[in-house]
Amino acid sequence: MQEISVYLNSKAGQTGMDFWEKEIGRRLFRSHLNFRHHDSKEDLLISLGEDIKNKVNTIVSVGGDGTVHTLIQKLAGEDIGLLVVPGGTANDLANELGAIKNIEKVISWVRSQETKKIDLISINGKLMATNGGIGLGGQVAEKINNIRNKVPLFKNLMKLTGKRIYPFFAATEILDPSLPYYKLKITSKEFAGIIETPGLLINNQSRLGGSFHVAPHTSNNDGTFNVTAFTHKNRARLIQCLWSMGQGEILPEDNNIITFETDSLEVELLEGEDLNFFGDGEIVSRAKKWDISVRPQTLLVYSQGERDIVDMVNEVTLS
């Protein structure tokens, strides 16, 4: 009998945990299901360690990218399939894998064993599955996380706005007269130099926050990742650029954008105090220097088959 552990993050969900237990239990009733409720990362990691030791067949993550981020730190390199059920706000990895909010179709991937291996990105030894960076993007994620933790009613607003909350907070950051620029030394085979930027992004997939087409030619299984930095000195042009991306437009031709693909990179902050590097919506590392590299084909995930991708693009309601 297939052994499946389901990790439910009650803090991240858009729908009650009772709903998820009922739906998953109804569709995977032939499997032995363990429902793991966790209120802290420590509890989650203890349960995950036990599941890895007991060699369960599948881990189901019901939550957002932050829940996935915690799970992959131990699941990387293991022969355990990870099914990501979108229960957070951005759900970047779930969307990239085709996990639309149709629970029946998503769960069917476990029954039909639709799996593949994807790359992860190492940032000073910590792993990231989706997108991250320093500066502007990290500031937005940090502000949203802080408000969500301090103001319970803010979660209700996030449920109503969904992914649209990210462009709104990005706009408030850009319009702030004190928007900081960071002096960074970039070292890689493809690009080397010193730049000043309000934000540098590291991308393991094409879209960020569901709608920002920041790296249209990037995928999470090609052995490389994308680096994108914005060097606009003119605030209006920066706003125009990010607004276009936020509306779903492909990354525009812009001499103030540095973008390239690589498999390893070193980034050093030349001025100022230690800075947070955000990945998967979480703080990955606080430092002045980051060694970044790809770990190819290191995470086993359940994913939508290519033949059905067109069918699932516009499907957004639970059924």
C-alpha cells in the first residue's frame, strides 16, 4: 500500500484544513495517509525526518511556497515524490508544475505517477525552488510576511486579492523616495562587473508572483538559472518596466536590464550592512556575500503532463 504523508500549513491556507483532509482522503483512500499538522518549522522538520527515515512514497504539501521551501531542505536528493497543492498566495512552484486549483486533477498525478526531477538553487548552502534575490523583490516579500504575522486580518485581504497583492506592494516600494540602491560585485562566467541596482533576482522559473514574466526563457530542469538586475537610474522608467512585467508582458527590451543564464554565480555587497536574500518567499540567507549554484535534477516532484498544459492555463476554480 502506498504510504503518503500530507503536510498542512494552517497559517497559509486559502481554504480550511478540514476541506483539504476530506478531499485528499476521499481521492487517495486506497493509500495509507498520514496528516501532518504543524505550527512551526521545527515540528514540520521533525515529522519530515521521520517520514524520510520510514521511506514514505509521497509527501503532499498543502500551503504556499514557504512550506515547500522548508520541505525541500531535506527532500532534495531523496527518492520521495513531492506533490505541491496550491494553498498559499503566490503558489509559484505549484503554478510552474501545472498544479491548478482543481484538486481532482492534481491528486490524479499521484495515482498515475506523473513525476519528474527539477533543479534547485543553492544559496550559501540553503536550497531554493522558485525565485528569489536581494533588494526590491526581497523587501516586498519581507513586508508582506511581517504584516501577515502581525495583523491577522491581513490574511483575509490576501485571500481576496490573491497574487495582485505583490504588484501593489512592489509599487509602494518603488514610489518610496528612500528606495535604496545596492552596489554589487557580480562574478560569473557569463558576466562580471560592479553594478548599482535596487534589486537583483535569481530565477529558477519564468514567472514570479504568478504574473511577473521576469525570465521567460528559464525553466527549472535545464541545469541553469536566470540572473536579472535592474539598473535604471530614472525612477519613471523603472516603474514602467516593472508595471509592464506585472501585467504579464514578456521582459521588455531595455538597456537598463542585465539578464543572463548561468550555473554558478558569486554576488558580493560592497557597501552597507548585511542584507537579506529572499527565496521562495522566505529569508534564505543574511550576508554580504552569496555563493549561488544550481543543483541539477535533485528534487522529485509530481507534475502536469505536457499534453494537458494548454487545458489547465485558464482553470482557476476548485472543483
